[in-house]
Amino acid sequence: QVQLVESGGGLVQPGGSLRLSCAASGSIFSIYAMGWYRSAPGNKRELVAAIIRGGSTNYADSVKGRFTISRDNAKNTMYLQMNSLKPEDTAVYYCNAEIALHLGGREYDYWGQGTQVTVSS
């Protein structure tokens, strides 16, 4: 059984910062790609940032220069440092990971339960 658990969400003023964490646990052989998605009321879930095992990253245009994604492969943990937060960043943020459960096995998609980020004065 694999679990992804997010933490670090909360209420912050515009211009402030938050750091999200996503810890993967369970019968994990390897994690290929990890990513952060967000969903705001009335909007589709969108990709915020992604990182593959080798370290290459990809960001949504709306967060480039403000958010930084990183991962610690030894701890199966991913982070999202969010700076210069704006009200439009308000959403539920979800962690996603492509995980292989054993050597030679295919990767499966796993999701966390989500963590609320609210940017408001």
C-alpha cells in the first residue's frame, strides 16, 4: 500500500511564503516523476510544477520565478517552496507521484489527499 501525505498548507497574506511537503510511504521500489497540482473552485485541476527523478523541472507559467519544486529521493519526499504568493494562488494543492512497486514493474499514479492554501489579507 502506498500513501502520499501533504503538509504545509495554510493561510498567508499576499506576498508571503509557504512550503508544502509531500511524503510518500509504503511498498515503494522507485519514484519516477512527482508533481504538484492545484484545484480552485470552478477551475479544472492544473499542473503547478513537476520534477523527475534526475532533477529536471517544469513549471506552469503562472508560477515561474515564484515557486520552486524540489525532491529528496532518499526520503521519497517532494517540496514546493511558494514565494510572493498571490490571491489567485488560493486552491487545494495535491501531490502526485508515478511509483513503481517492484523492479521492472510499471509505474502507477498516486495522489495525496490535498492541502488547502489560502492567500488573503
